[in-house]
Amino acid sequence: MPGKVDVPDQAQLVVVGGGPGGYHAAFAAADRGLSVMLVDPAENPGGVCVYRGCIPSKALLHVAKVIGEAAESSTVGIDFGAPQIDLDRVRSWKDEVIAKLTRGLSQKAQQKNVPHVHGTARLTGPHTLQITTADGTLSELKFEQAILATGSRPIMLPGTKPSARVMNSSGALDLAEVPDSLLVVGGGYIGLELGSAYAALGSTVSVVEMTAGLLPGCDRDLVSVLKRRLDKKFAAIMLNTRVEGMDEGPDGVTVTFADKQGSRSETFAKVLIAIGRRPNTEDLGLEAAGITLDDHGFVVVDAQRRTAAPHIFAIGDMAGQPMLAHKAYREADVAAAAAADGKDVYDPRAIPAVVFTDPEIAWCGLTETEARDQGRKVKTAKLPWRGNGRTLTLGRDDGMTKIIADPDTEAVLGLAVVGPGAGELIAEGVLAMEMAATVEDLRQTIHPHPTLSETVFDAAHSLPRSEAP
């Protein structure tokens, strides 16, 4: 456990929130020579991402992947038999991963001379914070500059709250047990990832989504590949369906659904509500510093992540969509540079999004759906993976790579990938867009063989060259 840090009277820069945005901003500012203090409720930095989000969910998804690959290995002549799952060991292994990462972050804070105050903070004025430490002690801190990075929390359905049978994503990641049946409310990435993990562990999983398709906003060609596989894993995927009521009883949760056929009810052992997240912008005393929010509850910031109080920055989930850790990392660099009188601005050409289901989905930049909605002319290369040697040697052919390009200049406008390892492939598309690459640049880039990355190369070659002006 880290030692107790006394709260000083003054700070050059205070960072409120120890998640990916917060700890990265604190470390980056310290590297630039600023005297930095970090305030966070947890014993060690890490935030929701490490404690109750990205990391534990990916740990469970790795368990699901191992189970899935073992079950499917008979197709290549290897039969492991039914897995014996030690849930206590799975849970403890997940917790060990979290502990290792958070201890490492605490050690890094010590190495960079960034004291970590275990507590919460509230603005009492433009240059003052009231800090409440874990033992209840109140302290007043004067600061020159501040970076706010308080993250977000799960949204619950109106009239519901977390319980033993009705979980949010944080509760689901505790893995208290594997229920016989599980309803996932919400067909976004959080619901599909956790639903996939629980299905692999033995739950009979159903998903309900109020819109016409899973992963709203994602390329439909990619979603169709994922849905074909999820149709085999999940008991039901109910689209265009609303949850009208839930009645929690001793034997389960009776859920009332409504669709164009009418209303019906079904009982599940547990329900996971995964309908999104909201920024943690309440109870921070933002009004005391003159900081404003937009209509969605996000802090209004400029290109350097400065709030209406220019010496106070806001980054990460509280500063707007997309609510992704890697977006917070980039904002942290910008805010730290600005706090140290640097000239950096937040102006990404592309922010990658990854859904860590099986198969994975990843995309960056413009999607074909967005281009159609905008009335924008594009040309598209769509390459199924069934002809790729590497994917066939993995025993999988359910993948696809798409390139979205300008029809005249061949500038890469977007990349979308579905298949095993899609999250590892998407960085090439992000780099291509940041470097203003063209499809010809992708054609000229030698990709290693045999790899899944060749699908980007092959997709580029499948796209007819634009006529020279």
C-alpha cells in the first residue's frame, strides 16, 4: 500500500482524477518540469479503465477466447473436451492483473515525484480546492493550474439501480457468479463484450437493443460479420425492442419487452444494463470556478482542453465524446503541454474505436454509412478475409477489411476491419490518416507475409486507381 501523503497548502499543478487521462497528464506535466500533485479516490492510480473497465473486461474476454478456441479446435484435429472453469481462480487472476497495473502506476508516480493524495476534490473558487482524504480529513489547497479528469459512470435505466440481480458494467466485472441466464440491455460495445464473456463462461445470454441494429454508428458490413457469430453464441438478439419494465423477485428479474408485435415478459436470473455512460461533472464545484457544461453534461473546452477558466483544463470522458482511454491519453498530452506553456493542440484526424468481441471490430475515420448520410462521394475497397492465408491457418475466415477513400485524390478517409486481431490492425489506418496517406501509399508499403495486415495491402490493390488529372 502507498504511504499516506499529506495535503500541501499550495500546488503548481493539481490533477483531479487518476484514470488514463489523469495519470498520463500528471506524468507528462512532471516530465515537462512542473510540480504536480494527483488526487484520486483509489489507493493507486488507474481509474475506471484499470479497476472497473478496459482492463478487467479484456481479461475476461481473454478467458472467453481461450474457451472458444478450445471448443473450436476439434475442426483442426485437436479435442480438449469440456472446460473445467474455476471461477474463483478466474476472478483472482483478473484481480491480480489489476493489482499489478495499479501498483506499477503508483511506483511510476513515485519515480516522477508526483505525490498521490488518496481522496476527492471539489473546487471552491477559481484557484482553490477542498480535498477530502480517505480518512475524512478536509484540507484547502491553492493551485496555479488544474487538470480535471474525473471520468464517467454507467447509466442505469430510469427507475432502476444496481442490485444483486440487476448489474451495471462495474458489477458485471466483479464476476460474483455466472448466472444461468443473463439479459444484456443495450447492444453497444460494452454489452456485447460482457455478454460474450458471460456466454463463454456458461450463461445463456440474450441481448435487447432499442434500435434496428447492434453497435449503432458502426459500419453495417462489419456488424453483419459479428452478428452472424453472435447469433450462434447468444440465445436471442432482440432488435427494435424496448424494455418497458423490470420486476426483481427472489427467483430472478421479470422483464417486460415491447416491439411492433406488442408486449411480452420473460424472466432472467440476472440483468446487465449497458446503455452508455455519463460524465462525472456533478459535485465538483465547477460553477465556483466559472466552468461551463454543454447540453450533454460535458465540460466545454477549447483546442488545448482549456475550460472557461483558462488555467483549468478538462480531459477524458468529462470533456466529450468519444469516451475512450486513448482519446484521454492524447488530450492529457495536450493539456500538460499547454500547462507548461507548450503549443500543442488537440486536433486528431482519426480516433480508433475497437470492439473486443469475437471477432473484433475496429474502425477509424469516415465510415461508408457516414459518407452516405453526408452525401459525400467516396470509393470503397471491401476485401473478405476468406482468401487470406494467415486467417485460414487460424481456422477462421470470418473477417473483412474496408478502405474508404476520396474518389479523386485517393486520400485515405477511413479504415474498417472485422476479424481476429482487428484492434491490432487499425493503427495502420490511424497512421495513414494522420500522415495524409493515399491508397497508393498503402499499395507501395511492403506488408509481411503471411499476416492479417496483408488484408490492408490487398484491399488497397483491389481498389481501382483514380485517373490522373
